[in-house]
Amino acid sequence: MRRWLIAAAAALLGACQGGAPPSPHTVYVSNEQTGVVHVIDGARGTEIAKIPVGNRPRGLELSPDGATLYVAVSNDNRIASIDTKTRRVRGYLPGGSDPERFAVSPDGKTLYVANEDEAKVSFLDVATGRVVRQTEVGGEPEGMAVSPDGRLVICTSEAVSLTHFIDAATGELLDSVLVGARPRDARFSPDGARLWVSAEVGATLSLFDVATRKPINSIDLRQGPGVQGGVQAVHMAITRGGDRLYVAGGRGNRAAEIDTRALKVTRWFTTGSRNWGLALSPDETRLYAASGLSRDLAIVDLKSGRTVKMVKLGGRPWGVVAGR
């Protein structure tokens, strides 16, 4: 009887917040000031653990099987490897100098790491724990992505406003293309045919045809209904079907939903102050937005479009990922 009442109460709470409660999942948030990764029960919106990882954790990604959480510990020049079941650090991998963000190859064997202060991308072999090659790119690399087929690596360089196309097998720099001011993130469409690149200062999204490596369209987040001052374009998340793209608005304190077919902003969501990191829940019913200046994680119900909870974390939350 008690279990039934608890379940009923949870369902009622979910309904009041804009829809049925999401399936159980876990959200991980890096905190660059406190040196921890916050572990959040996504369905309940409550913090359940903190994992100390080192000095200034920023980028974080899950392995393809979800068993390992990797975290770029920037000021320690290494990548933490965390067992998601035990929530303990297994060990550390070399990340090159000042690792900021990285991408995990589809087979989980390689991490492609942006080394911000050296203007390089490091290819880290997970099995051997060695950096096997490095590719020189433009100043202040940050955004990293790898194509669904594992053949192409993307790096965005903030200081020179370039998007770099790199051969994953050889590390050869294939092309560098100018985009909006201070590009921060890159996301492939699920079929690998298109690439989105966000530009922080320009507040734009560039859409590339991957085969030609040419930009074919762009979206200016400062244009259109509902726009408020200060909006930027920072980290992104894309649905499995590729029909919707979500963009952190930075100091605009909002996040945008993009219709990738119509190429327009369809909704804006309220977040905390200086929203940097974004992630979708595995069932794609919620959006998580980490905000560094207000020190919180916003939980957005995507059915209603309402921000249903602000989880106070302290410090400076930076990146966020979600998994089962």
C-alpha cells in the first residue's frame, strides 16, 4: 500500500509539473570551481552524490555503453575515468595540456581532446592510456565532435573563429572554415550528413554540409520573436531523430529550441544565469541546463516548455550529460 501511495504521489507531482515523470536516469554536472561532479537523480531532480575529481573539471562525456563517465580535469591536465555504477574514480588518463572538452569515438576506444592553451587536439587511446597523436589547430580550441561513422573529427577554435575538419584515422587536418565569432560547440546530425556549429559572441548557428565541408545556412539567435538582450550560442544537444536542436544561451540566461528542418527558433526556455552546458534526458522529455553564475541546474519539461525545478549546486556548474 505504501509503495502504491509513493508511486501515485510521484505521478501526481509529475503531472503538476507538466507531464508524466520521466523514466529513471542520472544526470552528471561538472563544477569547475568546487572540483566535483554532481550526480543528480533526473526523475526526481535531486542531488544524490558528489564525486571529487580534481582542479577545474569542465567537459564530460559518457562512454557508448554508459559504464564510464570521462571528465576533463583542466588544471590537472588529465581525464578522470569514473565507474557510473559505483560512482568512484577508477583512475586518470593523460589529457594533454589544459583539456577542456572532448569527444568519444563511436567504438569507445579513443577520446579526441581539445587542448586549449596549446592549440592542439590530442588523440587519446583509452586501452593503453597514451596520447598517440596530436593535430595542430587554431587558438583556444574547445568544441569537439566525431561523426557517427567515426571517420571525421571536428574541433572549433574560439580565438580564430574556425571550424576544423580532421581525419580520425590519420590526424590530418583536412580543412578549416570560418564561422561566427568564438565558436563553442559542434554537433552532427544523427545520419552524419549535417554539422551544427554554435558561435558564442556571434550568437549564430552555422549549418554545414559534411560531404563538401561548406556552410549551407545559418540561424541568428538574436533575430525573431521572444528574443531578449545578451543571448549567446554556447553548448548544444540534438535529438536522436535530429529534428530538434537545443542551444544554451549563455549570458542571455535562456536556452533555445531549434526546428532543424524549418531552420528557426520555436521556443525559448528559462534557465539560470550564464547557461553554458545542456543535455537531454534519455527519453528526451527533459532538458537540463547548467548555469555558472546562478550556481544551479535548470530542469525544463519539454512537453509544457516550463522550467519545473532549479537544483542549487553552488560553485560554478559548467558541463552536463545524462544517461541511464
